[in-house]
Amino acid sequence: MEEKPSDRPSKGYGKHSRKYWIIVYLVIAVIVYGLIYLVFIHKSSGSSGGGFSY
């Protein structure tokens, strides 16, 4: 009846692989970039200056 506490793996990534965390970080980066775009660049596009025009 002895239950061992769940030992963490020696790796710092837990149960998920490195590829999983790279994808998670990329998704978060895209979301943050989108928020920055909406707040700063989208607001300044209405004025005569600032913003990027492609």
C-alpha cells in the first residue's frame, strides 16, 4: 500500500517534449505581437504620421 510521490523527471520540461514547448512559446509570441500591433500600430494608422504602410 505504499504510494510513491510522483517523481519529476530530471529534465526541466516535465512530461512534454522540447518541441511542444517551442510551439507553446511561438503561439504566445504571436498573440503578444498581435496585441502590440493592435494597441500601437493600429491606433497610429488613423493619424497622418506613424504606423507602417505596406
